[in-house]
Amino acid sequence: MAYFYLDDSKHHRVGFSLAAFVICDTDPTKRLSTVFRKHGYDPREFEYKSSAKMAGDRQIQGLRADLKSFIGRQCKIAVCVVDGDKRLGPAALRLLSSALSHPSLEGQSHKVFFDQGLFQSTKAAGGLVERESALGCCEFHFEQDSRMHIGIQLADIVAHTCSTMLLETLGEVTKKVVLDMLGDSVYDGLKVELGFEMWAGIRYAFLAKNKQNPIDGFDLANVDVYPWGLFIDDSAGERISNAAMERFGENYLGCIH
């Protein structure tokens, strides 16, 4: 059994919204509660939000770093992209259907938690589920409070991170950051693109499979994320669709030194 958590990030000005699943082998609540308390936060009262001000706050930055590390080491992720945001819920169900065909997930029962506001109603969401036989192995929990389900807060991080990566691919973000990687003689203090820094931290988490017929050594270091870890809704325009496929369709897992 796996636990799926979904949250979204909306970018109407650019013309897309993105939703992300975080997939955990077990209920992450206890382990994540320990991470929160390590940084001085009570998980029963504090909710992590990527939209919160981070600059100059070492405490929240430390929590963010440990949550991202947890995602990169302990979870798998999958994303969907739509135009606007009205199709986010249905697109996420299409993404889930594809993800469940991955060898690591097929043939099992799963629990799925959606953040609030992704469907017109719980009844409407249930109706969509009933039409897709592949989703029959899942126990769904719609309209969930992210404060009560800490896994949704992980999905918030992934949705924000992947949206920023897509914005950079679209040329909407050009920010660079200085890496703080004490002990790494290659990267510590290096100025890199924000999207690269974000990708490097989660690249192993994308739900993917090895290429079936690699043509060379570089191809061997790439895995296919599409279709298991990426769904692009028909509503997305050509510019957004192409950028999403370029950014997420496959993933490089080789050495980046």
C-alpha cells in the first residue's frame, strides 16, 4: 500500500496550474512530526506553506530543507499540468490512473488524499472516480485539511518546486542562487539557476522507468517520467505542453559534478 497526497500551485498570469502527488510507502505522519519538532514547530498547530516568507528566517529554512530531503529520499512524486485551474482535480485523477500502472504501484491497494478546492464537490469527485476502473484499488479522501494531513504539506512543496522549474523553462524565472553545500568542493558557493537547484534536490523522486532501448551511455542515465509521473491535460496550450514535456518528460539521473 502507498499513501498519495495531492496539492497544487496556480499561475494564471502565465497560463497554467500544476498539481503534484507525493507518494509515500507508509503513513508519514509520525516521521514528519518528528522533523517539525526538531525545528521547534508543533505540527498540531503549525502548517508549512511554500508561500510563507522564508528570507532571513533560518528556522523555517531549516524545516524546508529537511522536508525536501525527506521527499528526495523517502518519496516518489508525479505532476500534472492544466490550463487555468478548473481541470486540476480531473487531471490529477488521470495522472493517478497512469501512476498506478507503474510496476512499483500496480496490483495494490492505496489511500489517496486531496487538498481542498480541487473539485466542484465531493460528490462530483466520486462520480469521476466511478467512471475509471483503474482507480478501484484506491480509498479516496477528498476535501482534506492540510493541517490535519501533513503529507499534503509535502505535496505543497513539490507543487511549488515543480511550478518554479516549469516557470524557468518558460523563461518566466531567471533567478540564480548560491549553493550552501558545506563539504562539497565542487558545488559549495557556486551560483546556479534556481530551477537547477530545485531539480537537483528532488530528481531521484520522480516516478519513472528506465528507457527500454537506450542508444548510448547518456541515454542509460536518463529515465522516462512520462506517462507514469507526468500528465498534461488537453486544456494546456502548446507552449505550456511543450515546456512541461521538456522539463518533466524524462529525467537525468547521472553524475552532475
